[in-house]
Amino acid sequence: MGFADGGKRETNQVKNSGDLTSIYVLEEYQGQGIGKKLVDKLVAHFQERGFQKVFVEILEDNKSRFFYEKMNAIFSGKTTVVIQGEELNLIIYEWENPNLF
């Protein structure tokens, strides 16, 4: 019904931090708290490794970004990415203290 994945991106130079790199929940299971449970599990894994901050990047046009806002992620910046020759905007969110969400 879904999955979450993460680690530390090569581009992440912030000490003691990790990255939520992907999360997906089948549409028929969305809105049931499964995404939050997946993120909670991933964060527990990060905490075991001493991470104190978690980042997530999401395409600006992706409505799923409101999921992270609902989970108290804080907007920390914007960047761009080129996918198949097209430059797209990414929003970067972070959780300073993953224990709080």
C-alpha cells in the first residue's frame, strides 16, 4: 500500500542530518494516516543514527507538499532541478527536531 525511503544525500552537507527521499501511498489508502506512520518509522531509523534534522525536497507543483506542512515541516528554501531537459522548482522543507512531529 505504500513505502518511504531515505538516507543522506551526497549533496547534504549538514552535519547530523538525513533526507526523506521518497514516499508513496496508493491513492485508495491516502488520508488514512499511513503516510505519517511511514514517515514516523523512517524518522525513528534516522534518530537511531543520530540525525537531528531531516530534509525533504518536493516539486513545487506537487500538491502532496501540503502533507509535509501538515506534519510541521518548515519551509527552508527553494532550488531547481532539471528533469528530461525541463527546469522545475523544488521546495525544501525541514524538521529541526524530528521528535516533534
